[in-house]
Amino acid sequence: MAAAVLAGGAMACSPTPPRPDKAAAETGGDWAQPPVIQRVQRNGSALVVSGAAQPEARVVLRGDDGAAFAATADSQGRFELRVPAPAQHLLLRPETQVGQDTAPSPDRLLILAAGQGPIAVLRPGGATRRLDAAPALGAIDSDGRMRVASGRTAPGATQIQVRGGGETVPVTPDAEGRWSVMLAPHAGPDSIQVGDREFVWPGEPASPSQNLSVERSGAGWMIRWTAPGGGRQSTWLPDLAGA
């Protein structure tokens, strides 16, 4: 994860994910692009997942238990599909199908606490994107060597100050107010300050044997998960309450 983050520099912000375009869909399988998850909303006993994909492509969300949920994007590439609210936690793998070609996404859609907890897009080697109502600090991602703090502020904010590991770094959010910044590694608990709000990252968790581990840790949720290629990452999602 360190290499991917370092490529952007310590002051890089996290831009809005690119929207798959129509030209890519028309050129064939070599240009097949994975879908982009943009929003998850509860509707009764289901969760409605929406986003952008190649026009008229089939979008599939797959779970480790073999469950799959699918929908077809419209002519503008917009899609919306319904996922039954899970009993506990759910990790889904997005993919696009165009004809006989499949474009799996390296990202994972995480739904915690039957949809009542945080909902986020986990990114191998990158910053997590919170899709729920999150505090100023949305997530801390770590691979044991490097940490990435990320969050969202009001659109139009010029700069915020993020302090962690004893260092303060100015960060410029993108047009949506999203930002991310690299932090020095830290084994134990660490105070993370975003603007005038303080959070306590609980430290690196133990490495479980399963692909997904979810537990309460400090004032938030700690997730250990396996990225494509077998790399292990941890993601800490702070609670909104009290932030």
C-alpha cells in the first residue's frame, strides 16, 4: 500500500473516482471497466446500491458466500440494484460484464451491522471512501508499513490541517470535499486530529486467518480484510456519534 500512496505525495487529495465512459464500452473487451459504487441507501428491508458503469453493461456484486446481485446499467451508464440487508456484515466484489468480457473491480463494498453501521468502499493500496454519514475523519487504512487517513469536509474547503504520528500536514480537499493524506507508521494508539476534532486510532490489529474480520475497536470499527493478490490490510472506521 505504501508504494501506491507515495506515488501521489504526502499532500495528495483523494479525487472523485472516474466515471466509466461510453467510448470505452463501444471499443470491446480490452476497454471493459469495472463499475464505480457511488451511493448506498436503505429502502425498507433492502439496500439500494447505485453508481456508474459502462452504458448497458451488466453490473454484479458478488459475496464470498456465492450470493450475487445484478442489474443492467442504462444508456447513460447509471445503475441501481437492490441488496437484501445482511444479518450482520457483508463484503461484496463489484464487477462489470460486457458481452463475454468481465471487468472485476479491485475495490470492495463493505456493509456493516446489517446496514445500520458504516458503509464504505475499501480500496487496495488506497484510501477508503465512506458512503455513510461519517465524521471529519472517515477512515484510517494501514498495511502495517504505512497509514492513510481520509475523510470528507464541506465542498469548497480550501485546506484542512491533519495531525497524526506527531506531524501536522496541510491537505487540500477535492471538489466534493474528499481528502486523503499519508501518515507515518505507528504500532500503538495514536491521536489523529482533523481540524479541531480529535480521534484516537486504536493501533494495528492482530492478523486473523479469515478473509474478513470485523470488531469494535476504540470508538469505531476495525476491519481486517484480504485485498486481491493476498495482501492484508486493516481499515478503522470511526463512529459518527461524539465526533
